[in-house]
Amino acid sequence: MKLRNLKFALSSAWQSFWRNLAVSLAAVLSITLILILGGVNLLVGHTFSQVVDGFRLKVSEISINVADGTPLQTVYDFRDQLTADPRVATVTFITKEQALVDFKADPNNAVFATQISGNPLDAKLQVRVIDLKDVAAIDLLGRRWSGVDPVDPTNYQGDFVNRMLELSSWLGLAGVGLMAILVVVSVVIVMNTIRTAVYHRRKEIEVMKLVGATEWFVRGPFVIEGVMTGLIAASIALSLLVIAYQPMVDRFHTDLVFIPLSYDPSYITFLARDLLIGGALLGALGSYIGVRRFVRI
């Protein structure tokens, strides 16, 4: 019996979709545009999260410069102390000689490398901190160490780190806010579409109610129709976004060379999942709300 009801609901939803084709296509188009905006929001959020993560990785690593003449045992003891700290991921000791080699190997330092006489660089402890919020505390610990270079203790940039944390928070809030608005608009569109379909089938529904059909037997085809509308819209939106994703990233990367934007094909799978599930859920929710009141009456 349940299988027969499901077949009826699927058949009825498909017939209703084609019977009200103009309204259905208008709903598909509207939801497609909204899902495109939602997909763009997800792609932009993912792309800039990559950028933020890249900067986060850089600023989560600080260099504690070692004063000349500091005994190696003192350096090793402090390195072990930092390694044992739960806030620290890794600690690497770089000697003066290795620091000079690394400096000359950097293409950006080619001109300065030819003008260096001797080795003016400090030995340093390269410390990577697990959580960005703890970088300031580790920096303070390094500055208080007896073997630190008093003239140039660390390379920590507190203001930049704080701005990175604020940017990350604001991006997250903006993304959530935009998605909430898009969800509300999508539900309203689907709800109005389904109400139109319900109106066209009002006599059929009245007969079904008179012969004892349950609310879910009547409501099922409309919910499935909403899911169908959402899936079609999500498929169209996904196709357009996949086509435009790489060219847009390449374009922005060309115009904004200083921002390390990158194309991530692996994210398309997650984007497809989110859009298809989101479209189906929005269609189901809008249909349920749109048909509930009329069916109960």
C-alpha cells in the first residue's frame, strides 16, 4: 500500500509540474538564481578561507632571534621548553650559517645578498603555534627569554594577526547572514508556487478529502513537486557555477596578483552536495508550508 501511495505521489507531482509548466519554470528560474547566489557565496567563502588560511599559517609562525654568544645548551633548553608547551606545534633551531644560506636562496633577496659582507643574521628558533590566538603569548615568552636578541627579539606582528582574526570572524558572519536571507527568499518562492498548484487542483483535493484521504496522502505530491523543483534548479545552478568557477578565479588572480587565490576542483564535490541537498530541502519546506493550511481546511 505504501509503495502504491509513493507511486501515486510521484506520478501526481510530475503531472502537476507539467500541467502548471509556466509557474513551475518561473519557480525553477527564481530558485536557480537564488542558488547561484548561494553557490557564489560558498565559492567566495571557500576561496577566501584558503587565502585566510594561507596568511594564518604564515602568521602562526614566529621567529625568536638568538643573541650572539648565547650558549648552545641554553638555546637547546629553551627549544625543549617550547616543544613541551601544548600551544606549540613545532620548534626548529636555525643556525646563523643556515639563516644566511636561506636568505641568499630567496630570489627576492638577490640584490641584497650580493652586498652582504660577513654574516649579520641571527640564529633563530622558528616556532609554529597551533592556535593563532596563542601567538601573542608565545611571543611574550620568547621576549622574556634570557638568550633573546634584545635589539630584534621576534618578528611578531600583533596588529596584523588581530586584523586576520577580525577578518575571519566578519567573513563567517557575513556568509551566514547572506545564506539566511537566501533561504527565506527561496522558501517564500517555493511556497507561493505550490499554493498556485494547490489552487488549480482544489476540486481534486476536495474530492480526495471527502473520500477519506489522509493529509499526508494529499500533501505528498506537492512536497515531492517542491523537491523536484529544487533539484532541477540546483542542477542548473551547479552547472553554471562549475563552468564559471575556474575562469573567474583565474581572472581575479590575474587582476589581484598580491592575493593568493587558487582554483580548487575538489571543492566542486562539496558544492554539488550542498546545492542539491539545499535545493531539495528548500523545495520540500516551501511546499510543506504552502500546502499545509489549504489541505487542513
